Amino acid sequence: MTYQRHKSTLARLLPQASSRLDIWRVFSDFVEMAAISIANSITPDAEREAL
């Protein structure tokens, strides 16, 4: 997938995922999840994983 396609997919999915929650909260949770995933791939940490 290209950058533009990823961007449009994310822009389409965020409002669907935020039907009951604030869109910024959904995006914030997504960014946090991505950051933890990247960090775990570099240095696995069971304690951080439990968060």
C-alpha cells in the first residue's frame, strides 16, 4: 500500500471506530498501541506489555 492509500484508509476507519468515543481518544489510543508494539519489537518487556 502507498502512503496515500494508508492515509485514506485511516481517515475512513477512525470515524467508524469512534462512533461511541471521541475521535481524538481513538487516535490517541491507536498511536499509543503502535508505539508499544514498536518498542516491544525492539526490547520485549513483559511489564510494559501488561499496560
